[in-house]
Amino acid sequence: MRVVIHHPAGSDPPSHVFEPRADLLTEVALDGLGGDVAARFGCAEGPFRSYDRTVRRDPDGGVTEEIRARLAMPVFAPLFWVPIRMSLRRPGRRPPWAPADRFDARTTTVLCLLAALAMVDGYVGTVMTQTATFAAQDFGASHSSQGTALAVARTGVLLSIVLAARADRIGRRILLPLSATIACVATAGAALSPNLATLTVMMVIATGAAGAVGLLVGIVAAEEVPAGSRAYAYSLLVMSSGLGAGVCIWVLPVADMGRGGWRVVYAVALLGLSLALLAHRRLPESRRFVRPHAASPSLRDHSGRLILLAAAGFLAALFVAPAFQFQNDYLRTVRGFSAARISMFTIATGTPAVIGIVVGGRLADRRGRRAVGAVGTVTGALLLLLSFTTGGWALWAWATAGGIGAGMTVPSLGVYRPELFPTGLRGRAAGVIEAIALTGSGVGLLVVGRLVDQGHGYAAPLALMAVGPVLLAVLVLTLFPETARRELEDLNPEDGVE
């Protein structure tokens, strides 16, 4: 990246031109002055692998700044070229999209690699949800069988627990790319399934490995980023997971291209192997894992926090799982949507959820987790429920608003999982909490699936499940601790003792 800023002769260049800047990055003065070089600066802290700003006096009396930099952003650098160039041209201003804390090159690189792996988690975690209605039709399965398959696939959480717990012992950097590789290979293997049972077994493995990826990227992010930006980092991971899910949705129209078209959607998961290989090569071990810490703390000693977060996950999943996973079936069977129109609907109504994720992450870091999480939980559930009661433009509007509300909840409450447990316990605790949450998913899917098969429609069963988010909001406001801007060692004192 090369940025040139010219200050013409006859105008006094701003004083900051000759001083180290402190905005997106902090600069440090370098040697090498002389001739037409009036000042040189390097990067003391910022998202750059290399950085040099040279200030020269022109023969005509003007001043020229030349910035040469390389971003420390594997995979995602092209998305940031324009906003970072704009920021470099506006010294002294913190860009609105930047985190509250300034990230160094290592933190930036790690977060980008984690986001890339989160895309794998998003794709694999979405593929069965998006294609279940087409696969079930191909295999001649009922709504109840479809709901059962979706619920059984979630037993892959047992593999998630094993992998995440193992990461507490041998490290995160080994298990993360390994889990991503297993998820991609198993998903591609599911494309060859001869029946719904085989498809379900393959996806038990795939979703289990992908679940471990989802757990571990959140843990590593919490262990790497500054205390004032953990929810921000979590929101980026959620958006990356959503991008992976979006790729699945973009491919979904293939499912309508004849019998067995849905199998192509599964095979595309092989593309994620390149991201797993990149993470294997470049992802370092997390800073807090390599620090001295209790190797095997007791889960029983943290049972209060474990029960609290497990209950929260269960209550949220009662509604969220059936609301999102029966959405395609509702659109296809009740509203008559084709695969292409389902894809368009999901992209159009789901993309604005990024607004909720970004806003929720920022507010959670600056104003606190609890209020943001409680408000987002209730409003998101109510608005999503309304989308199952109507058609036309109102269906699109309620689904969009519900996605934004639910998006606010994800970073504000999701970041609690790695925050409330010590380093040697984060993987195990996250796995157990995820298992309880997926139990809630299974209950919600089974109940809603059976009630739909009995002719109760979709709105009434989902309204019954909406009691979960309401109880969750009460739980968050009354029992959850506030963790914003607190160091992990402050929240978990045993990590501060060698």
C-alpha cells in the first residue's frame, strides 16, 4: 500500500506532519534524516506488518508525505484497503470502524486468521439447515424426520467438547486448524449420502468439528485482544461466521437444479481446507495459554458460572434454533418460495443483522453487556416471531428487524463464555455450555417439528418457545456479572497466580 499526501508551496503544512501520529496507529520517529528528508516515522503499534512514513521538502517549497505500508490482515486485507487509505489521509482521527483499543500487528493477524476459520464454522453450521428441506424431499422424509435429523446432528457437540477440552491441554493453535479440516472433509463426504440417516451421521461429525472451531476462535480472541475490545472482536468473528453462512446461501439455488442438486452445496465445503492450511502455518499460540496458568482447574469450583451460562444458552436456543432452521421450510411450503427466492430472502433480511452485531459489540464494550443483551434478546425474538405470522412486504420487514435485534445479543452475551472461566478451563466450559445450548436447540426443534406435523402451523409453536428469550432477559438483568473493560485475570484470579 502506498499513500502520497502533497502539501503545496505557499500553504503551511499542519504541524502534525512533522510529529508522530496517534490515531489508527501510533508512530515512532526513525533515523535516516538528511537531504530533502525532513522526518521519518515507523509504526509503534497498529495493524501493519511494515510501515514507513517519510516527509520530504519539495524543491518548489511544498511538503510531501509518502506512506508505504503492508497490512497485517491475511485473507481480509482487500476489504480494508480503501478504509485504511482514507484513515491514513486523515491523521488525528480514529476511524469509526476501529476498535476502542489500538490493535498491534500480531493481534490484527490473529483476529483475521480466526475470522477466516469462523467462515468455515459458519458454512458447515449452516449447510444442513439450508438444505434439510431439499434433502428430506429427495429422501421422502417427513417434517418430523427432518426435525429429528436436525436435532440428532447437534449431538456432534460431544466431539466439540472433546476437541475443545483437549485444546485446554495441548493448545489452541493445533486443534483449531485440525477441527476446521475435519469439518470440511466430513461435510464434503455428506454429499455422497444415500439416505437421510447417513447424511445425519456425517453431519454429526462435521458440526461437531465446526462447533469446536466456533468455540476456540472465541476463546483465542478473548485471550489475545485488549480488555476494552473483546465484544468488538467477538462481533467480527460472528460477522465472519455469517459470511461463511452467506456463501452457503449464495450456493443454495443449486439445490433447485434437479434431483440431488443439494449435494453440490455440501461439496463446496472443500474450499475451506485452504483456510485451515493458512491457519496451520501462521496462527501462533494464544498469549494467555503460553503464560503460566493452572493446568487443570476444577469445573466444580466454577459450577455457579457454568450453570448460569448453560441455562442462558438453553433458553435462547429453545426459540432461536427452530425460528431459523424451520424458516426455509416455512417459506417453501407456506409462502411458496423457490430455492432462489429463499436465497434472496435470506440474504436480504439477514445481511442487515450486521448492523445489530456491530452496534451490539460496540455498546457491549462501552456501556456494558447486560442491558444490550437483554434488550436484543426480547426484541429480536418478538420481531422474528411476527415474521411467521404474515406474508408480503411485512414478512421481509419483520424478518429484517428481528435479525438486527437478535444480532445485538450475539456479541454482548456470547463473549461471556471465555470471560468467566480461567485459561485451563475455557475449552471444557465452553463445550459443556454449548452442549446444554444444543439440548435446548433439540428440544425446540423436536417440539416445533411435531406441532407443525400435527397442523398447528409455525407461529403458535414458536410463540410457545419464545418464553425462553423472555426468561433469558430476566436472568441476564438479575444474575449476570458485568465484565466490560475488565481484564481476564481480574475476572479469574487463579490465572494471575503461577
